[in-house]
Amino acid sequence: MPILLFMSEADNADRWRDAMVEKLPGIEFRVWSADPAADETGDPAEIDYALVWKPRPGVLKGLVNLRAILSLGAGVDHLVTDPELPAHVPVVRLVDRCLTQGMSETVIYWVIHFHRKMGVYARFARDGIWKKMRQADAERLRVGILGLGELGGDAARKLVPLHYQVAGWSRRPKEIAGVACFHGDDQLIPFLNRTDILVCLLPLTPETAGIIDARTLAALPAGAHVVNCARGGHVVDEDLLAALDAGHIAGAALDVFHVEPLPADHPYWTHPKVEITPHVASLTVPHSAAEWMVRNIQRIEAGEPPFNTVDGARGY
């Protein structure tokens, strides 16, 4: 049976061990540790697969017979930034039912939150104000999803039955029933012009870093809202704060940040128009994600290519 090395300083190794062994009995599960006394790597040449989240740069190159690198999350920016990442080893993104469902739940929550002005009502309640506001018609609210991959596409499809006007933007052409699909640099501004609630679910690449900046924020209609569940690097913080202070952007829900945890002195913490969650828009669930990991390991063991490998040129 193959030998798998678990490399994550942020996850519970025992939960993953239980899930993987249940789905693939006989697999040997080892745990990497920076502490030599706790490290279970053994002979690096014996490792067939690495199950990773933010591995320390340079560590993976020492696994000379590695057959695949399996990301514990949907994003792989934590891997592709490693200058010593072994180029010949396939990197596999996590595509998982629970992860996708969790992200769509979060997106739907924030869309409804802003649509139904729940943040305003929460402030009224704190101040002891009994006041009703006019209810907006969902069919007149335009939601735009930046990124139509596994996560963005699922969120877009699930918003359609709620009667929102849903659009999406991606680098390349996409077709999703009920969703107005935009693509390429030339169609980004027209996409933003028709978006009242902007949701970012893009992969973080050199091309998408800082995409939510002064220019793109200005292209949104006055009173628009911004939801970022992708990566903090997509947002130019100073530009978003300026747009919020100017009143052009009515509010923002941010789950991801340039530095995490978000520093205690960051202005987002105290800004009245900013809602913060601690990178929990969707978390990997071992019992579900293990099914995906095992499917890909079985494919590789059978001589077949794994699903959802990363295109090195694109970075996702």
C-alpha cells in the first residue's frame, strides 16, 4: 500500500489519519513535524503522496519519489509560491462536496444579508431603534461572481433559483444556465457596471492579485457591496477603505486578508461598514475530503492521471 505524508501545522492529523485509513484501509499514514522528536517522515524516499496545507518552503523537494501533492484546500497559492516546488510532481486541488457546499452557503448568506439589510437591522437593534425599511425585490438585485470555477460556478447556480440577476466573470468563456457569463479583460468593466453585490471567488495568481482596486471599485454602481471569500491578496485594502469612506461602496464582508490573523490595529476591525469572519467561509471536512483524496490516489495507483491537477502556467 502507498505511504502518505501529512504536512499541515494547522490541521488535526489524527482526524485525517482516521478518515484516510477508513477510506483506504492499509494505507500508511505518516505525519511530518518540524520537531525532529515528533517527525514521522522516516525515509523521505519512501513517501508516495503528500497531503499538505502551507508546507514549509523547500520541504517537498526532499521527497524524491513523490507521485502527487494533494492540497488540503481548494486554493493552491500556498504551494505554487514555493520556488523549490518539484515541477515534475502533479499538484492536485481539492474538489469536495462539503467544501463546495460550505462556500455556496456563505455566499448565499452574505447576498441575503446585504439584500435584506440585516446588518442595518442589527445596528438598529443595538441602539433600541424600531424601524422598518423598504424591502428590495430580489429580481432587481444584480449579483456578480468573480471566478466561475468549482466554487464560483456552484454559488452562481444556487443563486439563480433565488431569483437574483446572476452574472459571473472568468478569464475564459463559461456557460452556466441562468447566469450571464462575462470573460476576459475587455468584459470585466461591463460585468462590474451591472453588479450590485460583488463576490470574489477567484484563485490568487499574479494576474488576479489586487483585482479589487480603485479602478474596479469605481466601476461598481454607487451603493454596491463587496464580498471576498477568496484570498486577501485580491483586495487593495487602502482602495476599499477609501471607497467605503466615500460612500461609493455601502459595505463589505471579508473572510480573508493579506495577513492572518488580521492584525489587531487593522482599520477593518472598527470600520462600521465592514463585516469580518476569520477565514471560515468554507473549511475542509476530513471525512468528506478524504473520499476525493482516495479517488485520486487510486487513479494514480492504477496508472491514470489524477483529477483537477494544477496548470503550472496558470497557477491554478
